[in-house]
Amino acid sequence: MSDAQAPVFQILTVYLKEASVEQPNSPAIRLEQQEAPAIDIQLGVEAQQAGEGLFEVSVGATVTAKVGDRTLFLVECKQAGLFEIRGFDDAQVGGLVGAMCPQIVFPYLRSNVSDLTTRAGFPPVTLAEINFQAMYEQQQAAQQGSPIITNA
């Protein structure tokens, strides 16, 4: 028997960490004849070590819809996952946490953003697919090897 453990990559849980919907100019803005709103979508990925071999990875979206200079709605949503990652070297852990984990969490975020905008009384906002591997590689190149993981 070898003392080396087999690598472990496991999803422990995926959960909605934060969600909010604001309609600061309702109902007045809903009563006016208006043009289609301008939609701005901002995405972000965060990762932190939650324990020995445990990592929390979250993907967040802020969706702002404006008509002129007035906000129609603002949706903020952060979807997270808790992952067990053991038996990999630091570079492999970085790739799993920076690319694979966000790719797993993202479909849940997409669904929640669409659901929140629909429940707020607007057409659903559907987030486009994201290549988290390419995004991670660009980030690594920009940071020249700095880790994205922070200690909790």
C-alpha cells in the first residue's frame, strides 16, 4: 500500500449566498411610456480557503437596468459552492479553484438572476456563457502567478 492519497475533488454544497432586488423608482417609472432599458452586467469571482482542503468559491453578478439616468431595477446575486480539494499541487488547486469551481457554480447563478428579474416583474435577464478557464489564465498572466485564494 502506498502512503500517498488519491486526489479528491468533491462538491460539498452549492448555495445562494446573497440576493437582492431593488426598484428605487417604482412605481412611477413603470407607469411612464419609455424606451427599452440599458442593461449593465458586472461579474466577479471570489475564492477563499474555508478549512484544510476546503474552499468556498463564489460567483457574483450585479445587473443594473436604467432608462436614461434612472434605475429601473438592480439585481445583485452571489452564488457559492463549498468544495473539498485534496492531493493536488498548488498550481492544480489554483486551476480548480479559479476555473473549474466557478464553472460549476455559474449555472446556478444564471438561473437565480433570471428568476429574480422575473419575480421582480421584468423579462428574464439571461447571463451569457463564460469561459472561466480563459478568464483564470488571463488573471494569472496579469498577476504573474499570484494566488487568488485568501485565507478565511
